[in-house]
Amino acid sequence: MPSLPAIARRHTDLGDADVAWLQLLQADWQIVADLSFADLVMWLPDRQGHGFWAGGQMRPTTGPTSYVDDIVGTFAAHGRRPLVDAAYEQGRIVREGDPEWRDDVPVRVEAIPVRRDGRVIAVIARNTNLLGVRTPSRLEISYLQTAADLTQMIAAGYFPAEGQRSDHADSPRVGDGFIRVDASGRVVYASPNALSVYRKLGLADDLAGHALAELTRELVPPRKRPDEETLSAVLGGRAHRDTEIASGGIALIMRAIPLRPVGEHIGALILLRDVSDLRHRDRELVTKDATIREIHHRVKNNLQTVAALLRLQARRIDSEEATSALEEAVRRVGSIAIVHDILSQSVGETVEFDDIADRLAKLVTEVGAEPGAVRVVRVGEFGVLPSEQATTLAMVLTELLQNAVEHGFGSSAEDGGNGLVTVRVRRRGDVLEVTVDDDGRGLPEGFDLDATTSLGLSIVRTLVESELGGHLTLGTSPEGGASARISLPLD
């Protein structure tokens, strides 16, 4: 389905400012549709003057629809929709005529010109399914009267408002809670849902007749409500904006739309929504995230304690082979601890792996070689990886770097301290390729990965193939040393 800007660019002469105004109107026209119990269709004037293009469509959530099918992107030639023609040419709301029949459904149509800077730039057709019409209740009468005020504002160019927009993704809808206040901010009518919300705040009687801002001050402690200016502006119905109030475990969002159908302020529509459950879940998520970070922090601390104990044990053993094995265990435990350290500082369950890779390189060169004997450089970026994948990849990278340092150069670089290990990283679509090259002595003659007894390579192969679902190959690097290449699918 084409978007409003795409239709406007392709078929009309509307400028960018006009399209922005129409998009601003579309952001709020669900309110108009719900208050009207009617479908809204936005008709844009054709560039050649031959008719109108349907640039947007909105169905009501409060009543039956008049359009089963989507009509966005369709064309209506002049004469096909005479009310739309008349509203555009005369610049007034047109509602004359008999109902239209669509699939055996009678539909009353009203055409509302959309005015901006004194010009009519589009027409909104309001289509009411008459099969659901009955004697209206007081709630429905209040809805329809407010809808009439808003449509007059649209025709006069007073709506939408160019001021502050809603900052809340969970902005209130008409059915959540509806309050109509007069010019002084006193409640004229409140829907049952709105009354229920205020009963939760401690209201004992009806809302009607109360000055909404003053009543809210009485029910909500000062530290739980917005500043006085915001409270008066929103609940007094003078500012087109929203605010949030929380008190006694109750949280609600309130949004005001000032009404001035003929230019003079006559009151406001105030929508409110009880978001107590949403805010409770938000707090639970924040607590959960903090708990997870604390767990990662404690795991990191425990792993560092284990590494310290292994290092202490290695110093007390005379066997060089046992000492080497313990040092390898220290590096493996340390690589996992680094991942948990990064996770303890992040909010989600993903990590920037570049920092981990650089810290692993430093860990390996400090423990596995003489100071300054071997350098590790990284070419390319790992980017963001899921924590589980990062933990396994950290162990793999540690083993590959350790093999390059230990078996490529021994305890010190043979060329006097210029040993180089290069970690090359490349992302190709959903595949991550990592190559560890060194300029050392290279692989032994006749080396066979399938027949090797190296614990480190066995660990790497198992982790790459079983845990990461990837593939490991060994060969000769461009510098003449050993080269280990892994490729793995990205989650």
C-alpha cells in the first residue's frame, strides 16, 4: 500500500510543508474517527485537476466500518464523489445528499476541507455506517459534538496543532477515558472509564462540575504530579500536549486537545489512560535488567577468583608441564570473565565484541610471551554479537591467539621482538569470518587437523562446529606463518 508522501509526490502538486501538515493530521485522526463512529478517507487533489487520489484511510474502533476494503491509492474522477468536489471548491463542510449504498449498507458521507495557511489542500470524507445508528446515549452525544468541533477546526485550519506532540508510545485513545471541559477547565462530561480512573485516585463523587486541575491537585500529592504550569495547561485544556501523573500505585497519561471551532476557545477534549500495569511491568524489566547485570558482575568476580587460585597454584608447582597447563586454564577462565565483565556494563544481552577481542589479545600477549615480543593487531570490526555467541567466540579467539603466540614464536619472538599476529575480521551478509595470521614458524610439516592431539585446537574445533555452527580451517598465512580461519553464521 503506497504511503501518503509517495501518493502526493506522484500525483499532486502539494509541497513538502503541505504533506507534513497532512501527516500531522493523520497522526491524530484516529481520535476523529473514533469520536465520529465513522471511517475517514483523505482525498488529495490530482495534479491535472481531473479528480482526487485516496491518500489515507482510517477506520473507527468505536463502530462498524463503511469500507471493508482498503482504497488508499485509488482515483476518483470529478463527479464520482460530488461532496468531495464541492468541499474542495467551496472550502466548506458539505453534508447534503442522500446516503450512499455500499454492499447493501447505507452510508452517510460528509466532506471536510483540510485548510492550511488559508488554502484547501485536501478533503477528508467522513463515512458513517448507518446500520449501527440508534438513539444515541449521552456518551455518544458528547463524542459526536466533540467530533463536530474538531472537524470545524480542520476546515478552519486550526487543527492539527503544530505544538508539542505526544512523547508517549502508549498515548490515550478515545475509549480509554474521555473528559470534556468548558472554557474555564470545569468538567462538562466524563465517560465511565474516565470516572473509574479518578475513582482509583480517591474521588468519591462524580467528575462533572469539578475544575479538573484543582480536583487533581487535591487527589495527587505534589511530588507525584507535574509542575503547576503543566498541570494547569493540560488539565485546564489550554495546551495541546500530554502529561503523566502517578499516585498510590496508579499511573495515568492525560492528553488535552483545546477546542476552538470558530477561533474562540470553548473548552477542551481530555483523553486519559490508566497505564499502571504498563509502568509496573516497566519497573519489573528495569529490575530484571539490573539483576542480570549484577549476576554477570558476580560471575566475573568468581571467575577472576578461580583464575587467581589457579595462578597461585601454578606458582607452587615445580613441574613445568603442570604450570603450563594451569596457565592455559587461567587464560581460558579469564576470557570468559572478560565477556561477563562487558555484559555487566551493558543493558541488553548483546555486546560489542571489538572491546572483548582487544582485551583478549592483551591478556594472551601479557601471559604467553615476553613483554613486547609479540604484537596483536586487529583489522576489521566484529560489531555487536549476542552474549552466548560472544562467550563461545571469546574462548575460540583466546585459543587461536595462544596457539599463535606459543607455537609460532615460543616464549619470545625469534626476530628480536617483532613477532606479529593479525586478527582479520569481515562480515559477509549473515556470516562472520575471522582469520588469525602470524609471521612465525608456521605449521609443522605434515600437520593434519583431524589427527592432532592438541587440546587447544580440539577445544577450538568443538566450539566452532558444535556451539557456533561454523567451520575451522588451518593453513599458511601470507606472512609465511600459520593461519587459522573460522566462519560462523550470525544470529
